[in-house]
Amino acid sequence: HRAPPRRGVPHRAAGAPVQRADAGFDALVFAHGAQGTTYENSWTSLSWCCPSRATLKTGQHAHNHGVYSNALPAGGFNRFQDETALPVWLQNAGYHTIHIGKAMNDTKRSVPAGWDRWQATLAGDHKMYNWKTINQDGRVMSYGTKTADYQGDVYAQMVVDEINNAGPDPFFIHYTPSAPHRGTGKTPVPPRRHLNTF
């Protein structure tokens, strides 16, 4: 529960968009539509991971932000100009900014501009078990094969913890789970508790 805004201080809402990558239409219908959630007004300007993330962070189409693909020379982490994007704008407006999950392809250990908290999947690691993440100070954290190590569950708990521990400042959480992630040449792996459920 958040405290009401102080007198004279304008109320600023918290935000937490969830961004999906490379799920495929059939996976979205299966995971969402068949279960009751539909998106009647959703869109994408260029349906690849990096161009879509750049669009969310700039409000621009690919021909304006310059990220056309997932790898150099036309895309990826190194192509994106993060110092002029949404996290910086929000941070300058007094928001606490948090990224949890998959970032742009080729993400390095440095924290991009504008993030107060950074917990990103290590570049190229789309596995749900035996995966690695980098945190705020660039340290690599490894997760194993235990049920509690499932990437989606670990990241979801991080989001819950951030919300529960939020201070008086407004916050913005960019939550980007990897699952169900296609384009890796492997079938997406559900958490063990859901194996053979669907």
C-alpha cells in the first residue's frame, strides 16, 4: 500500500508494462486468449525483439530510432541510444526506474542510462533453467536446475519484491519475461509444475 501524495506534490502514477518477445501468434492465443485475456488494440511497429523494445522506450518507429534488427550492424544493444529514452525521461521526472528480465540482444554488463535498478538476462541466455543474469553492479548471478530456479518465477518474484518495497517516489518497472521465447531453436520450457498440464 502506497502513502498518499504529500500536499503540494503532484501525484504521479506507478507503471509496470510487461513486454513479450518472439512468442508467436499461436503461443499468444494459447497463453492468453484461450484463458480469457485478449488484446483488441495492441500493435507493433516491427515485430522483432530489439526494434520493439526500442519503440517502447522511445515512442518512435524503427525508421526514427534506427534499430532495425536484433544484431549489429542494424540492431541490438549497441545500436540503441539509451541516453535519450524513456528510462532517462522518467528518472529525470523523479521516478524510480527498474528493469527486470530480458533486455536487448547483446546486452553487456554495463547498466544502460536511466535505470536505478537493473536485473537483466545475460546476452543470449534464453534458457528457463541453468541461466545467468547480471545485476546493478554488473555481477553475474547464476541459477541452476531446481524448481525455484525457473527464470519466469525468479523474475516475477523480483517484480513483486520491488512493488512491495517501493518507497514514496513513483516507480516504473519494465518487466520483460523471456518465456515463452521462440527463435532460439528450442521449444519454450514451462515451469515443472505446468508440465503436461495443457
